[in-house]
Amino acid sequence: MMEKYTQVINVIHERIKNAAVAAGRDPGGITLVAATKTQAAEDVRAAILSGITVCGENRVQEMLAKLKEGAYRGVQLHFIGHLQTNKVRDVVGRVSLIQSLDSIRLAQAIDKAAKALNIKQDVLIEVKLGEEPNKTGFSPNELFDALEKITQYENIVVKGLMTIPPIGHGEHPAERYFEQMHKIYVDITSKLLDNDSIHILSMGMSNDYEYAISAGATMVRVGSAIFGERQC
């Protein structure tokens, strides 16, 4: 099993490197997050032994089960899915980064949970670029005001932005959204007075991470390209 993942992960690292170099960027500035949703603990461990250094989970219960099995031992763990406020206490303090802070209400819950643990929780602010009703996040027009409020919470540290582009049509439908998101990222960091901690732009998944890197992503979330298509 480990041999299978080593070959696949090496190819992905090489493609990340090539995409970064083609864009005139340092490949060392790109973080690969293995999206481990629905994957068994043994597969996660095999991927880690094959070179994965950051894992990302979408579901709280699945994350907790894998933590009990020691699936993520030795690497960073991110929460990358939609986080409900009633699940916040199960996540805060157990992950190094919450990539999906999508509302002020959720920010309040994260801050409260982090304060109870006497820690500071790193987060990314989720940005919603399209009008899809099933997507969460702050619209570009809401983003600056939201960031000003969220950066005031003492137990939250905003590390950057995250987006999942709308489903589109054509050969590379996400490209224009990646470019739009990078412009938003640059604009926001130039406007915020307290932006020293903001350095992450998380966008791009298995089918489009190279285009995301070309547009300026510093973090990509790759699942099926590593583990194969999910069963559910």
C-alpha cells in the first residue's frame, strides 16, 4: 500500500513544483493538504509514510474516530469542511487550522471554545465567490467588514483565506475564480492594518490545483488524486 501512495504523491509534488516554477514562484511556498474524507485510518497512515505532512478532514465524527486510531500521528491536521457551531468544541484545539470559518456566529463559537482551553485557534476565512445556495462563506462584499470583526477576537488568529469555486463549464472552469480570489486576497491584505499573520490562500483541489497555483494559491487540498475516487 505504501508503495502505491509513494508513487502517486511524488507525482503530485512534482506537478506542484512544475506549476509553481512556471508561474515564477517558489515551490517551497506551496503546502499540499491530503483531503482524507472517507479514507480508512490505515490508508491515511500509509499516505503519511509516503510523504504527506498535512491532512485535512471534512467531517467531525470521522475526524474524531481517526484521532482515536492515531491516523494523523506525526503530521498537522486541518479541518476543511463546513463546521457547525455545535461541533466546535470537538474541533478547536484538536486541529492546527480550521480552514472554513464562514460566519460571525461560528467565529464567536470558536473564540469561546479556544478561550476555555486557553489557546489561540488558527483559522482561514471562507470566501463564497458564486451564488450556489449550498455553499457557505462570506461574499467578497462582506469580507472586509467580517475580517475587521473576526480579527478582534482574542483567541482566534486569522491566517488567510479559503475558497471552493462554483461548479462551472468548459475546459478549466475554475481558473477565473482562482484569479478573482487572488485579487481579493491581495486587496484585503493591503487594506487590513493588522495583517501580519495572513499568508495563506487555500484553493484548488484534485482536478485543478495546478491552475490554482498558477493564480497564486499557497495551499491546495487534494483527495481523489491521492486516494482514488471516494465511495461516498
